[in-house]
Amino acid sequence: MDLVLATRNAAKGREMARLLGEQGRSGVAGSGQDEPAAGLESLRLHTLADLPVDGDPEETGATFAENALIKARGAAERTGMWAVADDSGLAVAWLGGRPGVYSARWAGRHGDDTANNRLLLSQIAGVPPMQRGARFVAAVAIVSPDGREWVVEGECHGQVAYRTRGSGGFGYDSLFLRPQLGKTFAELTPDEKDALSHRGRAFAKARRVLGEVVEAEG
């Protein structure tokens, strides 16, 4: 079964493929998955960057779940494949839960991680550690070509660091500090991050849904 990951972001596509590739055969470059685990051997993973599909739907949702569904619906409609999309972001307590669904375009231009991190740091400059609480939230939507839909979510709590740290990950990973570990997400190995991240938790639920789908589809 062909499954399209509704993203053109190479780093995000690799992470999604890694998280799903535990049970599927991934064709996404750099995903690190060569052999499928038992149960979902029929999954063949692609991203929008791999396919002749132009344009992306506008993310007009007020929640992560709504935006994930918009992206998954668009990918399924345009490719005729099963589609998986996630929408995720950082909710900072000091900022009343923002940037939230605007995380990827917080500084104005979509996907400018450096500018987004710089703006966030300036907005909470001087805020003491105990008031720098934040949570990463992820919603994963699964949509079939005939319009069936599922949404699952995951969260991870931490703090906003005082400066960027680490070279791994993407987005706000270099600012999201896990006090229990004394490390940001960008300082963790992929396996360490997957075990506790919002996206890892959401995709663990998504894998269960896909397992049921593949079994039902035969």
C-alpha cells in the first residue's frame, strides 16, 4: 500500500518516515529504514517532494488537528493515495499558548527556523526558568482516498532554553529543553527524541491505526 507523507520539508519527512518506518518500507531518502517490521510490510512511504504534485492547501485551521486534516485531505485528493500529515508546534505558557498553530511562521516567513527561534527568545527575554514552561503538541491525521479519516495527538512538556543548543532536529528543537535530561531536543539522538517527543507519541498511535487499516484492507 502506498502512503504519502504530506510534507515537502526534508528533515520532517525523514523524521516521519523513521517513526512510521518501524512498521513500513520507506523510500524516503535518509530515513534509515531498509526492512519493514512484521505487520505493515505493504506500506511504501513517499513524500510530496517525491511526487509530481504542485501547490499545498492553505493551513487555515484553528487547531493542530484541523491543520493536519487539511494537509492529509489535500495529499490524498491530489495523489489518490492514503495520506498521513502532522501539524505540530510549540505552546509557551508565558505567551498564552502561542505560537501554537503559527509556530512554523511565527516570524513571518514559513519554515524560517532561525528567525522563529530568535523572535521567541526576544519575546521571553528575562523570564525566569520556572515561568518558561512550554509544551510541544502534535496531531497526526490519516486520510484514505475515499475520504475516511482518523486523528491522533501527542504532547511533551518542557521549558524554553535561554539560547539555542544542539545541532539535531529542526524547528524549535534547539530551544525545547527537557529539564529532567538537561538537554534540548536538538541534543538528543533520534531514538532518544522519538521515545519521548510529542511527534513520537502521536505516531505511535498512528501506527496502531495504520496496522488496523492494513489488516482491514487485506
